[in-house]
Amino acid sequence: MTGSPSLRGLTPIQGFLLGVGTAVVSLLPWFVAGLQAPPMDGPPWLADARGALLPLNLMTFVRLGGIVVLPGAAIGLVLRRGASGSTGRAAWAAAAGLAVVFAGATVQSLTVILPRLRPDSPAALNTVLGAVAVGILLVLSVVVCRVLAFGSVPAATVAAAVGAVAVGFWLPTLLLPPGIVTEGAVPTELMRALFLTMTYTPAVLTGVALAWCGWTPLRRLAAWALAVLILWIGPAVLPVLTHWGTPGGPSLVAFVPVVLDDLKVFLDRGLPYPVTALVVGVVGQLVVLLVRRRQRERQAAVGAVPTA
């Protein structure tokens, strides 16, 4: 009886289909939300993007980061779980699948959004820059996929932290679609539960990656430090820079002191998340060490039993 085939033994066609499938799944929450009628007090970009496969606007850069980067991280995890010996062709094919889906979604979104805008308006420029951002994020998604699939354990741990941040950027579209807050349709307790889920899930995922990485040899602690910094700084810096650096919005240069104050507030609020990741990582690694120790003791006990 033969074992199941290795996930790393995927053919290029299967890899391509894997890339297409993960990209489509990542797009679905926004696509469903984008079909709904926008609330009267919602942001202007929400009405402009109705019916578009992607919310192309620099104001939505964080949301785009979750949609585009998360599939690459998911594919990397799937490929890494297989046995060694892959040439990587399936991974490149999966990247091609991602590129095809997001290129098509970008073109469709441009054709939907741009005709609704004045060509010389800041919103039109933001939409075009949003399309450029998708291309940049797609490159990052492929890099995360390759590192998670074939990189060393420390490098994969850092890539996993990037993927965890992407999960945090993607979850609001799934759990809290645009406009639902302004409509007041969510009870306070449910809103609090959704908020905790969205904010602490990346921390828990990063902690799991840290536990998998371990701290021996000690140089792996550098991966711990970098992963925790990504988890802490990424969700704090990107929203602030997106808000203050968007064409047509507040000037980033003119309001430097305000920007720095905003960054400080976001970093202070984000401190519990790296702490949570470290706690999960340390506890998880201690559990792993305990399990391995007991396995060795059982093996030693079996080996010490005299044979008749």
C-alpha cells in the first residue's frame, strides 16, 4: 500500500490551480462586500469601488496587502508540509496562478472604477497607484511563498510573521465588511469579540511560528526579534503612512509632528501583540521540548527492555 503523494510533488498544473484557488478565496470577502450598496456615510472610495474585484485606492493599501499577500503565505505553508526534493516548479506555477488572478482583478477593477472618476481628480490618481501597489504586493506575496516553502527555518519564521500580519489585514474584510460599522448593525459585545479576533490572531500565529522555530542554536533568536518587530511595527506604520501619504489627503511633510504622534499612539496600542506572540512562542517551545523529552525517554525505555 503506497503512501499519499508528497505535496511538494505537485505538478506545475496542480501548482497553478493552487495559486488560482487561493487567490480567488482571498478575493471573495471583498467581492461579496463590494457588491453591496455602500452606506450613505461610508468613505467615497467605497461607492466608487462597488462591483470591482479589488478596492483599488491607496487609502485601502492595508486591505490590499491582506488580499494579495495572504495567498502567497498560504501556498508556502502548503508546499512546506510536503517532503523534500521538489524542484520548485510547482511553486513558480502557483505564483503564476496568483499573478493571473490578481492581474485580471486589477484590470477589471480599473475598468469599473476609473470611468466613475474625473481623470484629473486625486481619486483617479489614487486608483492608478492602487493598481501599482497590487503589483508590488504581488512580488512580496511570491517572495513570502518561496521563503516559507523552501527557506531555512529562521527565514521561514520571519516570512510567517509577514503572512500573519497579512492575515490581520485580511480578516476585517471577512469579519467586518466595509460599511457595517457605519450602519450600526453589529452589537457592542459582538463588535468587541470581532475586534479581539482580528487583532490577536496575527499575534497567536506569529507565536506559533516562533515555537516552531525554537531558540537552539541561539542565533535563531535573531529570527524571533525580527518576526516580533514585523508584527509590532507593520500594523502600526502602514495605516499611518497610508492615511498621511495618500495624494489628495493630508500632507505627510506638513504634518510631521502629528504623523509622529500617530505612530507613537499606534505603537503603544500595539505593544500587547508582540508580547502575546512571545508568550505563545515561549510556552509553545517549552511544550515542544517537553514532548520531545518524553519521546526520548519512551524510546530509551523500550530499548532497555531485555529480550527473551
